[in-house]
Amino acid sequence: MIPFTLEKCKTRAGYSAKLPSPRKLNLSCIKKEFEVLLETPILLVVKVEGLEIVVHGFGELLFKNSKEEDLEKMRKVAEKIYDLGLKN
């Protein structure tokens, strides 16, 4: 399992997942597995199980339309995104 933190954002509405230190995510692997709403060279916006997630290439995930009761779902989705994005 890949270690990461999941906490409420101080500056934005929503939650964010972060790796202990920034690591480059393979966005092309991630976009093959999820519904992509927006794609740029540095980030993706994907939709998973009703959650909208901004996937930054440096490893931060921002869960936009999330609530505290979605924490377990967010944790599982973040694990899957990190598993896919950190494969060599």
C-alpha cells in the first residue's frame, strides 16, 4: 500500500490526498481507467463513483464535490489512482 494523507483542504472546499513527498504520476495510465472530464499536460479531472477528482501530475489529488461521509470512498479511490499512477 502506498502511504498518503487525506484531509480537508484549508483553502478550497473539498478534501485532498497527498503523498509524503511529491512524486510524478503517470497521467496516461490513470486516464485509461477513469472517465476523464478534462485533460491538460499537467493534470486530469476524472469522475469516479460520483466524485470529481483533480489529479495533479506532481501527486496531489483534490476531491471537489466531497463530504465527510465520503471519506472511505475517497481513500479507496486515492489508493487506486496512486497504484495506477506510480507504476513504472
